[in-house]
Amino acid sequence: MTPRTIVITGASDGIGAAAARTLAKAGEQVVVVGRSAEKTRALAEEIGADFYLADFADLSQVRTLATELEEKYPRIDVLANNAGGMMGKRTLTVDGNELTFQVNHLAPFLLTTLLMDTLAASNAKIINTASAANYSGKMDLFDLKAEQGYRTYRAYGTGKLANILFTSELHRRFHDRGITTAAFHPGVVRTNFAADSTSHFRHAYKTLLNRFMLSPDQGADTMLWLINGTPGTDWISGAYYAKRALAKANPQAYDAELTRGLWDKSDELVKAFVQP
């Protein structure tokens, strides 16, 4: 079989790196995207993959990444939007967006929409890494910069809720063009998650609690199942999964008006990077 071209963001560490290793070992053409030049390059050399660098806190870098990917790969079979994380105190990016929301949602939204023609022509799967933390989120379309009552974990949960809403709307808008998509919860994984943040959650990943967490390989299991499975047979496009099974999300995830509204607001926030 012809190897698939599989692009994985947030691939320099954690479940992204674990999935990249497994897929490369299976003979797929893996393309790894990360923020750390040292770690991303090291992984790419280890598995024989192409790599690209982009900091999702800067949307101009996301646009450059999309251009580079389009120029190099006429076909992209899978886009795994895995980059994200918990930050800390409220911070605005160079683009004027709340940092957690931009890194977890706006950047992958921009990357995906910029690549959509290539993805649709490839009948691609778009796999979005969400989290059970979506339950702690609250999507307010009139406060996407989290100016009212910012809390670190709520901001992260809102970003993960956005991933699920994005997945649902991707299916609604692009399923007829051959796109299939799913979001998933990887579990609580033993990684460097939140290590660069000011959040107290970063300490849990350096303590004895760490021994009860999943390994990166275990956390990557549902991602790999979605990448390798058959939509319509193994899983349902537009849905949210955990442990290879349909999972219940925050009640807001099922609000069709909110889902469309988030897309429209997101489109507005990134439009400067979409226009020529």
C-alpha cells in the first residue's frame, strides 16, 4: 500500500511523539510539527520524518506552516491537530487573543482552514485532541478573550470544548467534500503537559501522582485508533471519543447554534491570516 501522509502537530513530545513513532514504524509518511527546534528535530531524525517548526502563539507562523505544507505535500491523508496546553495567568498573544484559546483552538482552526482544499482533495481525516477538561469550560462568544473572571483551568477547558465544537462543525460543513473528523480525550498522560505554564497543575506532573498517569503510548491509543480506523464503520465522523468509545461532552458541545457561532467568530479572528 502507498504510505499515507500524516501531519501531527504538537509532535515533539507526549502522545504526539508516541503516535509519530508508531505510524513511522508502520511505514507511513509522518510529518512532525513542533515548537521546540531541538526536540522536534531530534524526533524527526529518530523516525526518519520531515519536520516543521511553528509557535501557535503567533498566527503568522501558523500561516507560514500551512504554506510550507501545501507546497511540499500535494496530498495530506490525516491532519492530527494535537498541539495545545494549559498556560497560566491570563496573557494576550501578539495577535491580541487570549493565549490558551489561541494555542488550543484558533491556531489549529487557522491551520485546518488554510489546508482545507488539500485536505478535501485527499478525503482526509482531521483528528483533534480534546480533553475531558471540556466539562470545566464555558463558551461565551462575547468573551473569547476571557476578560471576565479568568481562571486557568476554565480557560483550558474552554479551549478543549472549542476543539469538540470545531470537530462537529467541520463535519457539518465539509463532510460532503470527503472530510471525516473526530475529537478525543487521551486520558491523563505522563508528559511535560503544563510544564511551561504558571499553573499549579504543572506540579502534579513532577510528583508521585505521575506514577498513576498513562504513558504517552497509552495516551496515543485512541488517536491511533481513529487514524487507522474506518469512519462510518469503526467511528462516527463529527463525534467525541474516549477509550475508543463515544464519550459524553459538556452540554454546550451539542448546541448547534453555538457551534456555528464559534466558527463564525473564529473565522473573524483569523481572517487577516487567510486573505492574500
